[in-house]
Amino acid sequence: MSTSRLDPIGALLPRPRRWKAGGGESAAGPVDLSVSGPGAAVAVDRLRGGWPSAEGAPTRVHLQVGGAVGGPPRLGVDESHRIEIGADQLRIDAPNEVAARRAVETVLQLAHTGRLPHGVIEDAPAHPWRGLLVDVCRHWIGPDRLLATIDAMAAVKLDVLHLHLSDDQAFRLESRRYPRLHEVGSDGRWYGRDDVARVVEHAAAAGIRVVPEIDVPGHTTSWLVAHPELAATPGPFELRRAAGIAEVALHPTDARVREVVAGLLDELVELFPDQYVHIGGDEVAPEGWPGVDVAEAQAQFTDAVVSMVLERGRTPVLWDDAWHPDLPEGVVTQVWRGHRRLRHVAHAGGPVLYSAPYYLDLGFDPRHLRLQPLAGAGDAAAARAAIVEDPRLGEWAELVRLGDALWDATVPEDPPDGVDEAAVLGGEACHWTELSPEELFDLRTWPAAAAVAEVLWSGPVADDADLHDRLDAVSMFLAATTDVDPDGDRRAAWLRLAAGDPVVADAIAVLARCCEPVKWYARHAALPDGRIDGAFDRLADVLEPTARDAVRLESGEDPAPMVAAWRRAVDRVLDAPALPGSPLAEVQEIAARLLDLCDGEVPERPPVVGDVLLSVAIALHDRGWRP
């Protein structure tokens, strides 16, 4: 795929909501920056540090900042800005330092194209809450990686880092009141107070809020390893090493549970300045509360924790499993179980966040991450049908249909076809890290998260035909201006698979353009015993969610040159020495199956080898490929 054919404004991601072309353009030269107004230091540093090396006439940039927000960023801060690009000057007008940072990212993306088209951008977000959930429990994600993630989020105008800090696999926050939680309830890795302060400070400078989540009453094995007396069932308990849902929960009525939760909330509000605190509430297994009406008990437990949060002057956020219609006004519900539930909760008064279509860990094509939170029932059904009918989903399609039907059946009444706009704060992309150890986190997050960022900033985008090209441009921009480099991480992975042989690594890179990981929870289901603490060193673990050559074939490109390149790569891979059962030996199996496709043996369904989907077979079959 090529980014050179994109015009500079078309390449922007997120796209600005208003662009008025003025005619002509200037080349991006060395930056000559002037500033007026308070609070611009961070935006200035970002502009100067991120400006590309250039020669020629200087580009005069004037940054005008109207005032300072004062204190940490908050929900609803004015992020609107105006960028006027002319022959003599590029001028940025922003009401505050947060809006200035948003504008600077647009200007830097333009500058990295080398071209500054003349005209006026007037921009502001469609939604004020544009988040990325990072699960740091299934796999540890260190503080430095979080700082780099914050920089990448700011580059695409995401503004909430949702830290999922506790789960069955680990409790990741230092608790001075209950130190056994992190000392016994983790693998020895947690965020100390200095780590939290670094993350919160770095995020605030980028105009990003940090929302902590302590998930209760389910997903609490890590609590019960440390404090078995808090359980509703007898132990013993041990940290969960597998994916899936543990059949344990905190006791729904024990006063000791309430005391510990209250103490942890005291610590959370001390460490995290944001107005919002996430209390979880999802997937309480009935086995964890034997002999109890789970719905009734969860509503009572949720009410108690919600009251604790409100007593501390904060606003609770919870997963839609814990929602009920009598929650106090202002409690935010994060919807992950379908659009019907979003419409229902929003109609009941909201406020709501939408995450259902934005799960990065399921390996879907980024084009499947583009459903708007404000979409109507028809558009939502069409988007879901596109996923279920995508041949890449394969044998899992029927299970997805069944799951959707079961979720919809739990919505107690038919909601309106539309979504109450006033109730929707925005949404979050979610990266659950069962398949993502820290070294793979960036390449499994980016640039797919940018596709969601655009949905939440820009609102409806008319045409996604060039989405993959634009995401390529984002990857290059992140690599040039932050410490996030998903393409570089993949190149390193090819070299590891090739046992350090650069020729074989280049050949694997060619094969990777034909492949993508299996979809939905197929990869999770294939983990030995479901365990997530093994090695993630196979080709399936580092592929992009969409095979690049499959996209080229779908767009009508001639397959013959691609097939010739595949054959050359297959020969190199098959000639490489590989130990039986090694990751490279598995790559050789995939290469042999690709050779069958090259020879015209193209099945109706795309073949799967080692959790790798040879998705180029779809277009080859549709086009009746024969050599």
C-alpha cells in the first residue's frame, strides 16, 4: 500500500471536521515558531520536537493560545481550534493549552507529508470522551510503555487512558492499606506511587485524563489469593493463568469486603485526580455466588460501591453488566455487549460510553471498528452483519450470531432505533492483553486504535476506501515522532522468526502480506490449556489484523506480480534450516500452503494454518485465479 497518493488533508487521521481549501500549497521547511498566550510550553515543545527535518525556506508558524485550563484536564474541556495556512504563515488559534496540543498534532501530520495546503481547518471533537482501555493485568505493561502509549494517543487525539488495574490474573496497584493485594496478588510487578505520578503527570501534559479501574465484585481472583476471607466461596485460590472467566467473586454482603473496597477507593482518589473512577462490575459468575439471586445481589453490591465513590466526590463508571435503572443520576455506563444495550441505557437517561465494536484484541480488520456511537439500529445491524458474513470469521460466525442473540435477549424491552445524542459521552477502544505481552503491545494496539480515534473525534467518515493507506501514514508518523513503532516491531519479529537471517526475514515479511491472525476468540481458544503465560513467538502473534496484499487484490490490482513475489519468498523460506516444531517450521507450513494458492489450488474458504489465515485466498477465489 502506498501513502504517497494521499493528499495531505485526506491523509490526516483523524480527519478535520471542517476544511476550506484556499488554493495552492507551501513546502514544509524548517520551523520558525512564535507564540502568544499562556500555557503553551508543552505544545511548543511538541511542535519543535516533532517537526520533520527540512531544508529550504522556513515555515513561519504562529501559535496563539487564549488561556490556561489550570489543573489536570477534565471532561468537556474546549478542544476546538483553528488552523489557517497561507503562503506567508501558518497560524494556530486555540482557546487553551489542551486545544493547542490537538491543533499541533494536525500541523505535525501535515508537515510530515512535506506539503502544507493553503486553507483553513476548523476542528473540534464529535465526542468529549475518546478513550483507550489498557488491560495491564493479563500481561504486565510497564510505566515506560504507558508513557509512549500516551504520546501515541495524543498524536491521534485520544484523550482518556483507562487503566484496568485489577483482574483474576493480577492486582497491579500498590496499596499501602492492603499491601498483600499487590504483593501476593500479582507476579511481583505493580505500579508504585511514583509510577502512577509519572503516568498521570505525563498524560496531563498531553491533555489526557487517566481513569483507574478496580474491577469488583467479579474478576477478583487476585484479591482472594491475598485475602481469601473476602470470598463468597471457600478456597484455596491461586492466580489465574488462563483466559476466560474465573468462577469466584467477592462476598456480596460481608462488611469486610465493603471495608476493603472503601479503603482502596480512598487510595485511588488520592493517586488519580480525574473526576471519574471505574468500578468494573462485569461478568460475575453465578458459581461465585452460589444460592444467591445474582442480579439482585449485584444491584445491591453496585449501589453500595457507587455510594462510596459518590461520597468521595467522584463519579462512578461501570460496565453495562452492573447497570440497573435506579442508579443515581450521572453514573456512567460503559457498554460492551451490543448496540441494542447502548440504545436501551441511553434511552433510560445515560450517560454512556460505547466500546462494543472497538475491541482491538479480536483481530478484526480496522474497517470493522468504524461504527459510530450515534449510529441507528439499522446501521449497527449492518455493521455487525458485515463482521459475521466476512469469510475471515469462518466457523466462528455462528457462535458470534448466537452470542449476539443472547446478549440482545437480556435487554428487557425494545429500545428506540436511534441513540439519544445527549446521553453519549463517547467511547473507548479496548485492548485486553491475553495475547499481548509487553513486547507485542504496540504492534497489537497501533495503528488500529487510530481507526477508533477518528470515529470518536471526527464523527461519520464518508469513505473508508483509503483507510489502510491512512493507517500506514499514521504508523510512519508515530515512528517519526514518538517511541511507538509498530512497523519496526514487526520487522524485528520477522528477524527473530528467521533466526537472525535478514534474507529469510525479508521473505517472511512478504509472506506476512498474505496472512492475518484468526479472528474473534479463535486464537484464545487455541492456547494450550487456555494459558496466557506461555511464549507468544509465532507468526500469528505479530501479524497485522489485515493482510496487505488481500486489500490490494480486493481493490482490483493484478495478482500476477504479487504471486511471483510470493513464489520467490516461499522458496527462500522453505530453503531455510528450521527445527521441527519451531516457529520457523510453522512459517514453512504456511509457505507451503501459500504455494498451493499460487499454483491455483484455491479453496472456497481461506485456509488456516497455525492460527494464521491466508486471507489472500478470498480474493483469489472470487477472481478465479489460475497461474
